Amino acid sequence: MAGGHEGASAAGSPDAGKGMAMGHHHDQKTLDAIFAHPMAMNVKWRDVEHVLDALGAELHVAHDGREVKASLNGVDRVLHVPHGPVIESRDQMVQLRHFLEEAGVTRSSLA
């Protein structure tokens, strides 16, 4: 991963997904956008990577950077990296939201 997030933190730790030492306003805005209704379609992929890292996810780049294998709170998922800097696909946003929901993440997980 370009930002060096690969394997950055342990998803199995007791604090994973609990907003440990973050409180970054920008991360919270990104998480709000992911869970927004109607669905936000202007979320930057690098911001998603930051949120996943902040939540304690393990991230591993696959297929020449086109996919990221993410593990969070015992939930594993392959996420497709958008072609540009912004997630423009509704399917990608739904996939990301479902992954976070299955991992027990809510809109207030970073609060």
C-alpha cells in the first residue's frame, strides 16, 4: 500500500475498532460519509485506508495494488481499490459499509 499501512496494526487486539487514540476529525468525517444515507459518492480511497488503519485493521495489498485484503475484528474481506482517487462505485461503497458493519464498526466507533 502506498501509505505504508500494510499490517500496520493488530485487528485481534482488545482495542481494535474502539477508536483507540484517534479522535481525528477527518477520520470521523470519512466514517460518517461511509455510513451516510443517501450514500456519499465522494470518499477518497486514501481516507478509507486511514480509517481502516485507525480502527485497527490489518491491510495487505494484492493483485498489483488493485485489491486490499482487510482483516478487522475477525472479519476478512478483499476490497477493490478504485481506479481513481475517489470511490465512485456504489457497489464498492456498499461492500465497504457491509465489511465495517460485519466487523462491528458503527458511525460512532471513532468517537
